[in-house]
Amino acid sequence: MQSKLSDIELIDLTLAGDQSAYADLVKRHQRFVFTLALRFAKTREDAEEIAQDCFIKAYRSLESFQRQSKFSTWLYSIVYTTAMTALRKKRVETASIDDENTFIQVESQNSSFDVNNAENRSRSFYVNQAISQLLPDDAMIITLFYNGEQSLEEIGQTMGIDPNTVKVKLFRARQRLKEKLERNLKHEVKELI
Amino acid sequence: MNTAEEKLWNYIDGTCTPAEQEAIQLQIQQDEAFAAKYRELLLLNSEFAATELDEPPMAFTYNVMESIRKEYAATPLKASINKNIIRGIGLFFVIMISALLVFTFSQVKLGTGGLGAMPVKFSLPNLSPLFSGPVMQVFWFLDIVLALYLFDNYLRKKRLTKTDISVHTGGQQDTH
């Protein structure tokens, strides 16, 4: 059962030594943090590791949380920096993150086994698939804006950029997402025919 | 310069000025192609917003809390002791040593007859009553009682450990 206390109340309890309060905070934010981590990681295992790492880092530096912004904004900024660091480490092992085809290739590998169920897929499946094909920054902005219900200012704080830059990036991310969605749907129609 | 699409996204997000908003509303009413584009983007917007969050594994919270517990349990005792206590003890000793030095030097009378003729006079407290017969007897009595008590404790612990081992290994318990 989720706690009815606010994030700030749970933080105060955690700082007073109540670890179960922090467990409630983790439960409350884990789905979103995990989804954000998935935007950067190629596998669920990697995403789980990143998300876990974020919550541990947040616990360690909970005392330094200034409370000038929402806890979620502060937590998402930890997710962003942790995920970017993890991505840079992986980049050494694999191809460059700037190579958009890398992500397309990975995604097509992941989705290849259920191509016969195309007719059963919902429209949201295709949107999710298209999001996972975007560059991490684009996917992050889309997720923060739509799922995290974050304002342009809050996204700017999370990613350490100006709100106007966020606006421009959001526009471009939507355009790319639209293109990918159209391409994937066209591909699925071909598969059905 | 803003493209039609950019204008429409700003309109949908509500980030344009009231004047721009009015102009776009008018264009939607008058321009059919623009209105079609608006409907298309509105549909996309609702689809983007309808995406669901991914679910982490069932044991996610447990794993996080377990990692935190392990990390904090592994903190060495040295790190968990309040540094102020250590500083306080240090300060106490520094003050004591300083006081002793001040007291000692204040007792020293430096003369002009050279170091060999330095008349140093220490007045030590008289401790001889402490080593008198009855005091020493009480001291030895308490020492023996304490030693017996500690020895008894030691034997009890040893017997308990033996019993535990025999229970865990399936052996018979020591009834003594």
C-alpha cells in the first residue's frame, strides 16, 4: 500500500532515520525512474541497474536536497546524469550514441519476434516503439513532458538546459517521433499485406 | 521564423501569447489545410500522452533498500563514531596536560647559580594512608570478588556456545 504522505514528509521521516519512509518514496517514483532509465539503456537489466543506482545516490545525498524544486525534478536530474554516465561508459564498448541507426537496429532486433501479432497491437505500442527508437535526449524530453507532466522550466532544470532550448528540442523530438511512428506503421501495414 | 507546425504545437501546449492564440484560432476556422494539420497534431498529442510507464521488476524496491542497508551496515565503526566525542576527549587531554605543565613550571624557581644549582622543589601529595592495612584489604577483597564474577560469566558464555553448537549440529543438549 502506498503512503499518503507527501514527498517532503517522507523525506523528513527518512532523514530522521525511518528507512521504510524511503521505501515508500521508491515505490512512488520507481515506475517513472525505470521508464526514464529505459530510454537510455538497451536492456531492462541495464535500466534496472541505472534506476537502482539513482535511488541509492538520491538516498546518499537526500540531506543536500534544497527543496526549492519538486523532489521528482531533483530525482529526475539524478536519473539524467546517472543514465548519461552509464551511456558514455557503454559507448566505449559499443557504437556511438550519435549514430541513430544503432538504436533502430537494437529495437528492430527486440521487436522482431512478435511481428506476426501486428494486427493485435495497440496504437500506444507503436508510439512506445517509436519513442524507444529516438535518441536518448529526445526520448527523455518526450517522456518527461508527457508522462512526467513536467513543465518546460522543470525539464530545463532536470537536463541542465534553458527552457527555450527545451521548447525547441521538444518540437524537434515530436517531429522525429512522428516520422518514426509513420515509418513503423507503414512497415507494419506492409507486413500485414 | 515559426513554421505552421511549430505554431500549432505552441497552441496545443498553451505556450503562445494571447494574440498568437487568437490568430491561430482564426486560421483554423478559415484555412481547411491548417485545420486538418491541427486535428492531426491534436490526435498525435493525445497518443503521446496515452503512453504507459514501464513496470520495474517486482523486487525492485526490496533490492534498492537492501543495497542501502548493506552499504550503511558496511560502514566501519571508526566512521560511525561521532567525531565531536573524539575531539572532546582530545581537548580534555590537551587541557589536562597544559594545566599540568603550567603547574609544574610555576613550581620551578630559576636561580642565577646555573642549571646544576637550580632549586627545584616539588610538593607531592601524601599517599601513604591509601596503602595502609584496612584500605589494601578492602581493595584486594573487591578485586577477588570482581575476578570471580568475571570468571563465572566467562564459563556461562562458554557453556551457552557449546549448547548452541550441539543444537545446530543436531547433537544432544548439554543439560548441565
